[in-house]
Amino acid sequence: MTNAFARWWYFTLLFPTTLLTFSFNTQSARAQNSMVYNPIALPASNEISDNLSEKDIPMGEGGFARDYLVKLNANDQVAIDLTSDNFDTIVTLMAADGSTVGQNDDGPDGSTNSLLFARIKESGQYTIRVRAFGETGSGAFNLKVNRLRPAEATR
């Protein structure tokens, strides 16, 4: 087998009146798989200031996203606060299997910032996805995860 044959696969189909030849370059296929998914571990402070750009995860509906990993415990109640002066934020909390636990576009204060409340059913690694509403939007943002505690009854 020659190197040329190893790099190119030729499939020839013979039809009664037409000869069609298809070729596939296996090197191109390898290059397309070079993108690596690397979510960012949220610091121990559960707060980060970062930047969303076109170098982040491309979204099918347009725009880009950035993912953060956080360990949460069963029965945790969390508030995930995402703010930006540069773009209209959307925050999504996803379980380890990729299912959506919750999502918020605009917070209760009427701004374009996002505030998501969630009660965690199972302990594990969760993904917080930061993205902009629509096809455009990038820039600086702040992400903070607070574990909520029940208020003590006053007497």
C-alpha cells in the first residue's frame, strides 16, 4: 500500500453511462476533531470575573458560550448570579448527563442580567453555561454561585 493510497480513499461507482469517483482526505477529518472541550473549574470562592468571546464554544443558534464546573451536593439550594455591562446574559445549569436543571435569561430586577435559583437533587459535578442572548454579545462578565441556607426562625 502506498502513502498516497493511505492518505486518500477512492471509491468508484460504475453506473451504466457514468463513472463517478469520490475521494475523502483522512487528514482533513483528523484536523476537524482537534477542538477540545475544556470547561473551567469554578474557583473555591465560587465567583469569577471572565470574558466571553468568539473563541469560546460556538452555539448552534449563533453566539458563543463558556462553561464552568462546580461540585454541588444533594439538597443544596443555589443562586447563580450572572452579570455583564457588555451583553444580555443567559445562565444555564446542567447536570453531569447534560440535562438542563434550570435556565434564566433576565433577572427579577428587570435588567438583562441573569439570576437562577435551583434545588439540587443529586450530588455531583454540574456545569454552569454562560452565554449571550442572540447571535451577538461578548465581553466581560461576573459569575457567582451562592449556596442558600434557610433563615433561622426568630423568637
